[in-house]
Amino acid sequence: MVSAAMSIMTSPGMPTPHPKEDPPNATEALLSTTTSSSSSRTSPSHVVFSSLVVTTCVAVAAAFAFAFAFLFFSSSAAASSSLSAASGFSRGSFVRPLAKLPHPVVLLVSFDGFRFGYQYKAAAPSIRRLIANGTEAAEGLIPVFPTLTFPNHYSIVTGLYPAYHGIVNNRFLDPAKGDSFTMKSHEPRWWLGEPLWETAANHGLTAATFFWPGSEVTKGSWSCPPRFCRLYDGSVPFEQRVDTILGYFDLPSSEIPSFMTLYLEDPDHQGHQVGPDDPQITDAVARVDQMLGRLIAGLEKRGIFEDITVILLGDHGMVGTCDKKIIYLDELVPWIQIPTSWVQTYSPVLGISPPPEVSPSEVVAKMNQGLASGKVGNGKYLQVYLKEDLPTRLHYSASDRIPSIIGMVAEGFKVEETRSENKECGGSHGYDNAFFSMRSIFVAHGPQLEKGRKVPSFENVQIYNLVTSILNLTGAPNNGSSSFPASVLLPFA
Ligand SMILES: [Zn+2]
């Protein structure tokens, strides 16, 4: 059950509770859809699973955990070499000691809208270098639903699905207060969960954010300090962002932040304008690759590239959209009229909140009747659900911020109110996270990552535990698996 988690969200006037301050039932509620926040690469007691999580990535993690269980229940004297073999690492591969830095550092780099496969569109020598010398999700990083920028960036840093971290869309209504969340809302009440910069700060470590959704929000020990927390300004040149991060490594070693974020808006920006298959995308990929090259060169110049864990990822992919792939809600009028005031978002996530006197079930039934009639253009490409009837793999119901009715749109299709003119082809994202086009990349390079290794694709809620494991921190409860880090990170010698 998730009622306790929901109760957190239905108290919008309250400050976001620190997980440690949650009543026990709230913690249990979070844990009911998660495994554990802690992670270990030494103790078999941590190889536990939640039978409630039925995603592909967890099935994959289970395979790794089985391998670990085999190890720890084995009395073989050759246990440590079995570890490498059983977990897919090369024999004799262990965590490499830091050469220069006094403590582990994780730098999380996001290329917005970097669809999996973009790395093959241009020469991209720096991305490919990171892949060749690091660990890559073989078929890309799986985003959370909805595959939108704010929900996904915040899932990456909290390990929570949007229903639990509260950022259920790029914009949505607070049903209690009736006001709207926008991408400029920085009040702590919107942002639930514990992001990595807060976890670091709570443990007395320094974090630095050069843009990331949620980073400007004051939470726990995190106050978004001006020295290490940039307020979002899309006009800041990419070079300046990279050079600022590099400058942090020129600080006295005790002051170098342990966790950092770097965010670039490209190639999402171009993807929306022209779709994923356009020369502009090729150019944008080459440009963000140059920025990665600038970062690597700066780290090498300082002699610390091999000491730092660089995690390169994106929040979601991109798919082409076009005029003729649209479903118009006003064509449903013979069955039901959907007033614009009911519609919170149109596309690709159709979110409808009818007033209390209207039965959501009736609306869903009438809409689906019309869509299935064959008389609504592209009707078969939209399926409408009560949110509690959505496939459980989407984890998209346990928040009253999610509208009561959700329409799932087929890949590349859009929903609009009424027919209009002058549309051109472009690109979009936000669709079902099962679509391959919505996947992004994951590449990790650093002392705890094996060089040239591929791991099965996984959902981005696993990254929180991965980072806390590298930094040796105890993280907050989340939807990731506690056994996941051991499936990706090298064992200690
Ligand atoms: Zn995005």
C-alpha cells in the first residue's frame, strides 16, 4: 500500500519531511515498493529483493544477486576469484585505489534528450572513449514514466518514481491548494524524497550543482550555497559550465566537492524542433561530445581523470512527430465532450481531472468507446485509463498530483483539442518508457568501474544507490535495488 506515501503528498503546506523524520508507516510505505537504501558489496544479508517490483531491470539484478548468493553460500576457498567470474567481471579486476584525490568524487553529467544511439550519429570521440574505458548500459538507460525532463532528472537523483518524489510531470496541479507546479517552482513542498546533493550534505560532504532540476530547492542540510549551486540560466555557455566544474578541482583537496552535477540542454533542444533524424541532431551530438572532451582534457591536465567517477547519462530519448499523427479530442463529442478546463496536459501524457460531480470511470468508458469506434482519427493510438488501472510497471498512480484519468499515446502520436493549421514535423518525448526511442545512455567511468564492460539496461531509479555506494554513504529509502550497485561496481580487493 502507498497510502502513507500519499499522505506526505497531501500535506502540501508542510515542509518536506526528512525520511528519518517520517512516521514509521511512511517509511514502510516507501519501502513497500522498494528494496533498501543501503548497499554493500561485502555482506550477503543485503542481497534481498522486493517481490513487488516487477521490472525487467530487477529481473536482471536478480540474476546478479543469485550469482552473489551463490558466492556467499559457497565454502570455496577460491571465493574471491569466483566473485569476479560469478558477477561478470574479469578475473582479477578490483576497485583501483585513488592516485591523487583524498576522497571519491562522483560527477553526474546529463545531456538532455540524448536518445540511445545518438552516440553513433557523429564521430563522438569523447563519448566513445568513455564507453571503451568504462561501463555502459548495453541497450541504454531506461527512463521512468512519464519520460519527461523534470520527472526523470529528479528520479535519477532520488531513486524514486515520480509518484513518490512528487514531480509527476513538468507541470501539474496541486489538488489540495489548487496552484500549479511549473519548472520554476522551487518551494520545498513540491520536491519530495532526498536528492543526492542533500544526502551528501547530510553526511557532511560537499556537493556542487551546475544546474539540475531540484538543485535550487532548500532541503535538509542542503541550502543551495551560492559558491557551489548555480541558479538555472540557460544562456550560460556550455564551456563556462565545464570550466566551472574543472575549477572546483583546483580548490584545496579537502574542499573539493564529493558530488557534482553538470547539465546541458542539448540535444533535447534540437530534437524537439526537428526530430531525432536530422543533420541538426548530428551537429548537436558533436557539440556535446566536444564539451565532454573539454571536461576530460581538463581532468587529465590535473592528473585526476582516473580518480573521478564520471557518470554520463540522459533523461530520456526522442521520437519524431508529424501532423498526421494526431488525435483530436473534439472528435469524441458524439460520445463525450471533454472541456479544456478538465485537461491538465495533452501530450504525450494526456492528463484529465474531471470535476468531483463527474464520474472518472464514465469518462474513461465513453472516451474509449469513441476511440475504438473507428470514427475518431487515429483513435486506436490512444488508450485511456483510470490512473489506478494503468499497467503497474509504470508506477504512476500513488500520488494525488497525478490526474485521475491518464491517456497513453502510441509512439510518435500527439493529442490536441482541435484541428489547427501550420504544424510541421518535430520531435517529442514523454511516452511509455517501454518504447526503445525513449531510452537514453548510461556510461560510467572511474576507479570502481571495469573498463569496457557492458551491463544490461536498467531503470534510472537505480542510480541513486549506485552513487551513494561509490561515495560510501548510507542513502535514503528509495525505489532502487540495494543489490544493484554490486552488479555494476567492481569488488574491493
Ligand atoms: Zn529532457
